[in-house]
Amino acid sequence: MYTNQKGFTPTPNRKFKTRIAAPDVRSVRGFTLIEILIAMAIVAILSAGVLVGLNPVRANARDARRISDLRQVQTGLELYFSKNGQYPAAVGTGSSNWIQLKSDLANAGIGVPTIPQDPNPGASYEYGIDSSQSSYVLKALLETPDQSFNDD
């Protein structure tokens, strides 16, 4: 039945019995719905804890920005004083003075195109001046009772 050809080694025709076993349903195991829900609950609790822990850090960062903003305005006011011999007049009270100050510094030709706003949308800085226009007060409401900001 086999021919002896050069370079060909005949092999007997055997029938190999190979058994392919179906996977055992009990050995194939995934995560159950309860395990997934528990894992999601743990992740949610941990992320909520991190967000709550970051709030004081964010408040300190906003306070530091407020102090930096007021220092920039202070520099602008000193430039205005050097050019005009007095500080800008304050019209009204509270935040309306800040709006007027923005306009005065922007139109003074001292290189101050705008002044910053409070990081909180509902809050505003305030500007006040004495009657002789020789001294002023800048006011910002800080969120943290940190004593290190009191001297700034």
C-alpha cells in the first residue's frame, strides 16, 4: 500500500483517540453580582473620603490666591499713587468700590489692564480709602481660620 519513495518514510495509519473534555461548569468561575456590588461600594466610600479630605486643602489654596491677588492690586495702587499723587477715589461701599477700582486702574495708563476677582463666584474683594486719599484698605474674606494669613 505504501510505496517506497525516496525521502518519504511511511507511517502506519493509526487512529488516535483524543478526548476533548468539555469545561466543567463548576471550575469556570467569575465574579458574582454581589462581589461586584461590594467592590463598587468600597471604591465609592474611599473616593468620598478622599474628596472630603481635600476640602480644607482647596480652601487654603483659595485663601493663598486671595492674598496673592491683593498683593497684585497693592502693586497697581502704588503705581497709581506714583503717577497721580493720590490713590483712586472710592465711590460707594463694598464691592461697588472694587468695580470702580478696576476701571480706575485700567484707565490710568500704568500697565494694569485688569485686576483679579475673588475665586468664589459669590464673593468679592473690597477697597476702601480715607478722606485724604493717602491710605487705603483692601479686604478679602478668608475661608480658613489659619493664623498664618493674619499678618499678610
